[in-house]
Amino acid sequence: MTKYERVTRSKLDIPWILSQTRDVKSGGTVLFIGTIRDNSEAGNVDKIDYDAYVPMAEKRMLEIEDEINRRLPVGKFMMQHRIGELGVGDVSVVISVSAPHRAEAFELCRYGIEEIKRVVPIWKKERLADGREKWVEGKVPVKEEAEPASAPRGKRAGSRKK
């Protein structure tokens, strides 16, 4: 895998990240692009300031990346998070994963973003339209009870009968 900064102040290069994870042995590639929205529970958002303890953030992201790549018999996983001042519509995080099947790719992509929120020391402060500033705690959803992606097709909920 190519050496790259997982935490950067630079604009994220989505085509490059996607090109690094595409794999001819994989049947699906999922690309997640997190963007700055114009609203939050606190009000209308003008900007977000992301800060990080970069050495530890890089270490934690590498650990997540290594864990996911070990779980992939075929395929690749990469992620990158931007820090600094970002405006509405700017891309803050990119995750790309290729896997043998789409279910695995979606599952591992979601796992990647949830792990970033759970263990990576990146903090965000919302700068609201009314002049207020608010540090925001990352929310990690409660893990849903779901059938594993490896369940036989005919046994999974929602599978089509032939």
C-alpha cells in the first residue's frame, strides 16, 4: 500500500484514494465522502474547525486500516481525514474499500467511519451563523442487530426468491 497522510490539512484527493483501492479481484468498491453540512442540532453552521493530535490520529487510523485489510481476503481499504477550517460543502473524510462482494464492502466502509469516530483523536468545533462556537462530541450509533454479510443468500432477510 502506498504511504500517505491519513490526517491532512490539504484538500482530499478522492480520485486518487479510489484509484488506490480499486481491485480487479473485487466485485464491489464503496466510497464514502463525508461533507460539511449547513446545519446541526445547535443551529445553522458556517464552518467547522477540525483539530487532531496528529501523531496519535495517524497511528489509530493505520491500526484501523491494517485491521480491515487483514479481514479482507481480497480487496483494499484506505481512509483520509482533513483538519483545519472547512466550509459548508467541503469534504472532511473519505473512506474507500473494495471487497469480493458489495455487502462486505458496505459493512467494512461503515465500520471504518464508526471506528474513526470512536477511537481517533480528531475534534470538531462548529462555528455557527449566529457567531456561537460549539465543540461537538462524535456520535457513534448503537450497533444494530443485523445478519452477517456472510449469511447464505436464501437465508438473509429481504433476499429474493427465484
